[in-house]
Amino acid sequence: MPFNSALKLKSILALAASLGLLSASGASGAKGGTIQVVSQNAGISAQMMFLGTDSTVYMLDKAENNPAKVNGHPAWATVYDFNSNTYQSMDVSANPFCAGGADLGDGRMLVTGGNKAVGSGGGTVEEGSGPYQDYDGGHAIRTLKPGSGATWKISPNALNAERWYPTVEPLKDGYVMIIGGMRDGGYVPTSGSVTASYEFYPPKGDGRSRNLDFLNRTTPLSLFPISFLMSNGEMFMQANKQAILWNYQKQSETRLPNAQVPKVYPASAGSVLLPLEPDSNYLETVLFCGGLSLGSAKKWGNEGGVGQQITNVPASTICEQIEPVKSQTWEAVDNLPSGRSMGQFITLPDGKLLFINGVKKGTAGYNTDPSSVGKPVGQSYGDDPEYTPYLYDPKATKGTRWSAAGGKLFDGRLYHSSATLLPDSSVLIAGSNPNADVTTTHWKTTYSVERWYPTWYDQTRPSNSGLPSSFSYGGDGFQLIFSNPNDAANAKVKIIRTGFSTHAMNMGQRSITLRSVAKGNTLYVGQLPNNPNLFAPGRALAFVVVNGVASQGKFVMVGNGKIGTQPTSADTQLPSVTTIKKTPSSSIEKKQATKKTHSTATAADTPDDTIKNEHAYTSAKVPSAEESKDIAESFGSGLASHRRRRAHSINGEVF
């Protein structure tokens, strides 16, 4: 669709806004490149976390003896205000221990699965009894519409199968796929406890679960299978060392080559879908870093625990990536500066990836028996936390992609930690409890909250006030008008879904850069590609990024805000840079084109999702009829089509 509708085009003056420094006594001041402890008590230990509003995140934990209380028992859910660093307890009766979660297309958050009702010390008890008064969460669906006064809606028996450690991935129609898990509980599953199936929410078709033999083949390393929806509509899945593309429409798979080391829980490599970029036609690449290999299924043990000493085994430094739809081969990339299990990738609006949390030795999981073969440290199967965060730049030359992110964590973030991107581009870090219940001994239950700030955090920020509140799949684009051509030439618009954070994963995390063309001081921006597989519908953050510095993120709705088939239009046609003429069409534009303007808005002035401008255009700038004739550059979808593939053989042991 072209730029030809005054009603649909948005034209703004994307002025730089000063993001003011917060003064404090002593050495505090500029925050860029630092990590700061912002609270010593989040109320619960944040095993799970997702971004809710401009000022809040929602945290969840397993049922345990947390200091936060609600309705006469310990709480394992809170809404945490990251501006005031205070929390309010929430009641979630169905135990969400090791649940999965994701965004739905209608703006709700979903948390699904969990574990049995437990009492003090983590042992199974009768539902509703004991000090925690919790209920079985293994078949539960919990939904929440983020906002003031939001509460959890719980459907305790909504799932067909019991799912502990399931993965949840958003789909093109706003539904989600709920994949795998296990029954009853334990360190790793066996053939008798693995849930080798998936289902949809809301239910699709006959509502039944579908078998997924891939999870049988990869057991015991099949929990939290790492999954990303691909542009061709198939689901990339990775477990153990194996990987497949799963066509859930045809119930068929394409086997991909093996990775070098196991990636999923409890080996727990960091995993991320690299930012989707127009200059590569939105080619999908999945990156994995770290993990741990023991060499055989027997050594990984069973529900009762690991089969060998684990806390002295170094985590892997290997980083490798795969293009599941195109090359379908693994590529070695820059290794980690140090081995890591439970390291976590956070996608940043500047295109880089923060890698944070985790340990240098051992794995996820715990064991309450200090004399068990795994030799837990305290109860933890992981040891030697990595306190230094790193940045990974996927566009940098090989050999130069890793750099120090700035600062060091104050608290070790071991098993059951979480992290999420915030609208100001900082990252909130919380959790860590490799124990069956709350403990003050090594490694203790951690309630502190930390915040990492990118090096450019204190720099002058671009404005986000001209961004639309919703984005469509194809259709008319919009314009951002800057105070000078250089800013326009170095600007882009990014949409990021921060995802559901748990177990070193951010389920549903995804970043996409919109196609754009700069002409003079105007940036012409297209809508999302007209393939919802590339970025599923639902809530997300939109950023204006200029020279690597991001605006405040603005909450937007991708798609029509409903669950179901999404409307699509022809991809946006962008103006030709070489042919379009810049001729102001009104005296207002001529005046604005020469007027010196400045914005003094700061982050403190604008706690909502916009940074205010002192001056803005009073009318939309629409290309003239003559200019419209020159708009011929098509916004190509660049979508990977189905192509003939051969199955790759899987040879040898894969543990």
C-alpha cells in the first residue's frame, strides 16, 4: 500500500528529548553502563516475570514460604512497580512452579502448567491444605489483562495434559502453542513421565492434544523445548542436541542437523531469535550460547536426580547458530568469554543482545539430599555464578561480537532467575532460588531486584510521540520528520516483544525492524510485513532508534487486537529515494522546516509511554500527486517460502 492517505499517514517532528539524569548523593548519578540494586525485597523470588505496563512487571514464583502474604497464606505472585520499587501481592491459587507463558493476540498474558500442590519443604500435599493452601497447577491456565487493578483469572483444569516445564510460543492468529512438559515432577523426565504432545490455547479444532514424537526421541533432555515460529508457518524446535521444523498443519517434521551440545533445561544454554532485519529480508537465525554435555542419557539421570557429580562440570563456551528455513546448517560463531549454564539473552532496541545471569559450573535444578550423587552445593546443581554481563552484537565482524556490558551483578542469579527489558531500555533482573523452599543458607533464596542500564542510557533520546498506537500487516505507512537530515538517515523503528521470562528463556521474545526510507529530514516507515508468522499479534513495545540510541518504548498493539485470522494488506510501498522531491505543500510546512525547535522533556517528566515535544507538526505531510507517481519502490515481504527439503540423518548419541 502506498503513502496516499492523509487520514492514515502520521507526521510528527521526531525531536531529540533530553533524558534527564537522576541526581543522588555520593557516587550515584549517570546510570549508563552500570547495574544498580533497586530493591532488597520484591516480596517473592521472581522465578517468572513479564512486562505489564509502563511502570509494572508481574512476577510469579512456585508456592513457597515467601515474605509477601495474601489472603492468609504466603504469596507467590506480585505486581512490582519498577518506578517506586514497591510491590503488591496477588493471589494465584494453582501452583505455577516451572510454568510456561506467552502473549495472546488480544493483549492478555497467559501462564500455563505447573506442579502439584505442595506444603512446607516442597512436598506434595492435599489441595488447599497446609500452610500454603495451594492447588495443583499442572492442568491450569492463568490469564491476566495487564493494567491497574488487574487480577489473575484461573482455569484449573483447562489443559488436556499435565504440563510441568512446558514451552509456549505465540502463533500468527493470536493463539499460542503449548508444547511438552512432564507429569509428577523431577529433575529430568523418562519415557514414563514425559508429556510428548502439544495443544493450543484457546483450543483449536477438536480441542485435543497432538502427539509430538520429537519429545520422546530427545528425552531425558526434552523439557522446555526451545521453540520459535518461522516465517513459513512451521515451528522450529530444539531439544537435547536435536532440532526439527514441525509443520503443525500437516503433522509432519523436517529433521535438522544436531547441535554440538545440549541446549534445553537442565543444560540451559542461552537461546534467542536474532533481531529480524529488512536488509536480510527478515531471514530467521536462532543463536545458542553455552549449555552442558555429559555424553550419555544415563549420566543425566532421571526424575530423582542427575546420574553423576554435576557441580564441578564446567559449562560450555560454545556459541552456534542456525537458519532453520534457509541454510538449515549450524554455524559456529564467537564463543562465550566464559562457560555458561542458565545464561539469558535479552533483545535490546539498539540491535544488540544482553547476556546475563547463570553459572559457570553445573546445571539448573536442585536436590535436597546433600549426599546424593550430584553433589549439590547446598541444594543447587549449579555453582560459581557469573556476575559479569556481556553484550553480543550479531552485526559485528566475527571475532569481535562480544563486549563487556558494564557493571556487575551484586547477587548471583542461579536457578529460577528472570530478566526482562523495560520501556526505557534498561533490564530488570530478579529471582534465584535453587531450593525446594525458601532458605537462607547457601545458595539462598534471593529477593533483591537489580537493574542494568545500557551505556547510552543517559544520552539525549529521540521522541516516540509520532509512533502509531497499533501496527498492521501491510497497509499504509507513516512518516517521522526529524530536525535534521542526518538523524533521519540514521533512524529506524523497532518493535520488540519482551516475552515471558523464566529458566533462562524469554518465551515469545522477538524483535523486528520496520522497512524505512530516509529523504531529507523525513523517514518514511512501512507497516509490518504482511506475514503474521514473522511477528505474531498482541502487545509489544515500539521504539524510534537514532544512531543506536532508543526512545522510550511505547506500548502498541500488533494486529487487530483479537484472537483469530489477522487482516493483511499489500506490503507498504516506500518512496524512491532518488526520485521523490521535497517541496513543502503549505506555509505551515515552510515555517516548520526552518524553525529551530528543542524539547526539554525528561524521563521523569513523562512516566507514560511518550516523551513530550514542545513543537509538533499541525498537519500531515502527504506526497503530492506528482510525488505519488514516483513512489515505485515496493516493500517486498522477503518471506521465506516453502521449499523442498531433505531430512538430515541424526547419528550417534546426542547427550
